[in-house]
Amino acid sequence: MPLSHSDCLIPDWPAPPGVQALVTTRSGGVSTGPWASLNLGTAVGDAPEAVAANRARLEALLPGPARWLRQVHGNRVVAAQSVAGPEEADASVTAMAGVVCVVQMADCLPVLFASLDGDRVAAAHAGWRGLAAGILENTLDALACPPAQVMAWLGPAIGPDCFEVGADVFQAFVTRDAGAGTCFIPRGPDKWLADLPGLARRRLLAAGVTRVHGGGLCTFSDAERFFSHRRDRVTGRMAALIWRTPPAATLTPEAPPG
């Protein structure tokens, strides 16, 4: 059976006609235990048949197969239409209708991109390592259009009140951009609370992307809706997906009950 749209989040951004996107939650699948219930990750210890059933439920909502990546917290971007199996990369981009870009996450920040004319879309996986290494800038380069003509949406990720980091993370950002220090709150000796969505927003603005939406959903603090590796260690993976499709086919959030 396919997922219900109520099991997913529809990004709250003014996407161009023909650009569709969704983010899964942990609801609507068949996995049990720490992976309950819509785990989409194949390398987290869940039963392979459960993951396959969960992915089939998701793909029933899509115009074609999701182009899954083998994410390594790097900065490599690939053309989604060229992905035939799990390819090592942390972002994908496409200009082809019906090709679905996808990234997985369970605290790392998913960032979805669309050109303002709706001709190109991308999805990036931005944990702190990939973010510091330039995954967002590389994704913008791969989109091959002026950053001022791109909008971005920041999906669910560990929030700024929950993401405690050490000196390695702090230095990775402030060494390149001293102003990034505003995204860190001292927590103790060599400890900070880091604002991952804030750091991403800062990198996007510096690259010329002024239309940045989202960024307010915390995976760590919402155990009912989201998987969180930092919170639970053994857990599932969600997915953020984006694709181009004819304007006649659209996804809209279901109306709230009552």
C-alpha cells in the first residue's frame, strides 16, 4: 500500500509550477523496533525486506524510482538521471522531468533546491562535515544557473538547542568565516551548541541564494515524527525528495482534521 500524504511533510516554500517535493517522517511503514516504522535506510540494521517494503510504499507516490545515493558526508554532486545504483555522493541534481533526487537523513540537514523557472532541481545532504566541505556550494555549481535565480528549502534536522559539538566543528566553520561564530553558543570547555540550519543559511546567502525557506523542524526533539541518530543511536532514516513534473500534477498537504 502507498503512503498517505499525512505520513509526509510537504515543504512550505513557493516552489515553481511543476516542482514537487516531500519529506518522509517515521510514520507509515512496516519496520519494527528502533526502526519503527518507515525506515528507508538499508545500512542501519533493519530487516532488508522491511526496508524494501517501505521504499515501495514511498515510490508509489513518485513519478519514477528515487535515485538513492550512498552518502559519505562529503561534497560530491552527481546527475540524478545517471544514478543506476547506490552511488557515493551527498547531492544530486537534474533538469529531467520525472527523475527523483533524494537524500536520507536522521539529524543531518536536507536541503532542496529549485531554479525559479522550475527547470532544475537538486537535493543535498548537509551534515556538518559536508556543509563545511562545500556541499551546498557544489550543488549550486551543478545546478548551473545564477544563485540569485535559485530557491532553497531547509528540511528537518537536529536543532540549535540540541546539537552539542566540539572544537573540531567550531573551528571547521569559524576558520573560514569568522562570522559563523554567531551560529555557536558556548556550552562549556571546548563545547558549543551549533545551529546547523543557521550555518547552512549563512553559506547559501554568501553564495548568492537569497530565497531560503524552512529550517524550523528539529529531529532530536520530536521523537514522535522523526528519527534521530544523536538521540537514539540505533534508528531509521527519513528521506527528502524533489522532482520536476508537469504542472497539472501537484502535491498538497492534507487539511488538518476538525
